[in-house]
Amino acid sequence: AARVATPLSGAARVAAVLGWPVKHSLSPRLHGFWLARHGIDGAYVPLPVRPEDLGATLDLLPRLGLAGVNLTVPHKEAALPLCHRLSPAASRIGAVNTLVFSADGTISGDNSDGQGFLAGLAEAAPAFTPSAGPAVLLGAGGAARSIAVALLDAGAPRLWLVNRTRAKAELLAEHLDDDRVRVADWADRAGTLKGANLLVNTTVLGMTGQPPLDLDLSALPTAAVVADIVYSPLETPLLAAARERGNPTSDGLGMLLHQAAVGFAAWFGVAPTVDAALRAHVLEGL
Ligand code: ATR
């Protein structure tokens, strides 16, 4: 794959990721790879934007002709009321990660995290069927919220929410407002695995510098897919244990790459592919 950036013309399309901080974002690296691969007259840049500057930034960037932006911590929820249009996923999740600016200054907000998660899962475990059985979601933060919406939309017959702070799982359940959702205590997490079709870790446990997730997998059917949204390291202790006992697994990089493809296609007009060369390129940046 070409790694040499195309020289920019005066008509170059520009997109950005807004975060505070933003310097650890892998998005410029992965969008840059696709731009070079497709020889696109365009650029994708990191912009450090303080929370108090988000409104002014989203007022100005469309007027400067940017194609759109990704949003990362801490802007995903704050940007939602600043959009003129929202996708059904963004409104249900209550957060946006992808904005598309039109020439008249209109901002369309979408959230591709849940969709990206399902696409990563479909790639890693092609036999996975969301409607085939209960799903267990560990964690109750922003990532859990978008994955919960995607799983319910995909027809999960039961969704267990399990979080260290139970009150946050209860709040998420209230937000989801769906009678397929159940909340369990963190102490009872191993018990929810009985008969499950999917286990997803959306907590920080297992990430480099964090303790591993302490979870007894013995009740989990070996056909169940185990997914982790942590991608540093790529093989978390949870995924290693799952693989060891024969469960199909899905790592956190798939979600990151597939959620990005949605914005890229909207801004640059090319549907990019997620393949081994991209994965290797992004991993080099970790
Ligand atoms: P994100 O937006 O990526 O989902 P987040 O909102 O910071 O991130 O959520 C982090 C998740 O990791 C939370 O569910 C958090 O649990 P609490 O709600 O109880 O804080 C979970 N988490 C962090 N450290 C944890 C730990 N040591 N044990 C269990 N869960 C932990």
C-alpha cells in the first residue's frame, strides 16, 4: 500500500478529530493511511479543543469549509445539541462521534461506535448472530452505551448490564428503556455468563497499566463470542483466557477501524476497506 501522502491542492478536503487532549488519538494515523492508499487530495488533522471552545469551534469549522470531524473525549455528548440533524443511532445513544458539514453550514451528527463494534465482530467472528442469545456487557460508560444500543437494534433477546458501580448500570438501563435489559451486581458477573451468546468488556480492565479483568469464564458456553474494546494490548488477559478455552474472540482494534470508515466515506467519498495492512499500520502507532 502507498504510504506517501498526495501533495495537497487548494481544493483539498480537510477533516479533523477534536479532543482534549487529542495527542494520543490514532485517528490521524488511520485516516492518513486511507488518504495515501486512495491518493485522495485531502488531509485529516488532530485539533486540541478545550471543552469551553467546542461551541465556537463547531461554529467556525463548517464556515472554513471543513468536510467534517470526529469527536473524542470529552466532546461526544457536548457536541450533540450543537448538531442540526442527528442520525437515529446518535439520538438513541445520546452522543456523537462523527459530524458531517455541508456547504450551507449544516452539521449532521452520527455515532458510528456501535455500528463499528458490530462490524468488527462480524469480521472477527463471522458466525456470530446477535439475535441468537443473551449478551453480557461489562461497564456502563459511553462505549457501553453505544454498544448496548447496537446490540438491541440488532435483535439481542436479552442484554445484561454489569458494572462495578451498579447505579451507573441502572441509569444506562433507564436510558435504554427496553424490557430486554437486565442489571446484575458486579459481584455476580460470572453468573450472568450462563447461556450467554456474547460477552463484551467495555471497562478499562486489561488495558496496559490497569489490572486485568477478574472473571471466571467457566459458565460461559464455548460457542459464545468474547469481545474486548481494549486494544492496548491487542490480546488482553480476557481474550487470551477465552481463546484458551475455545471461544471465538474479537479484539478492540476492529471497532476503532470500522467506526472510522463511516466518517471517511462521508467526507472523502470513498468507502475504505479495513484489512491487515491497515491493522499493521495502526498497530505500529500504538
Ligand atoms: P468509556 O467511555 O470508554 O466507556 P468510561 O466512561 O470512563 O469509559 O467507563 C469506564 C468503565 O470502566 C466504567 O464502567 C467503570 O466502572 P465504574 O462505573 O464503576 O467507574 C469501569 N472501571 C474502571 N475501573 C474499574 C475497576 N477497577 N473495576 C471495575 N470496573 C472498572
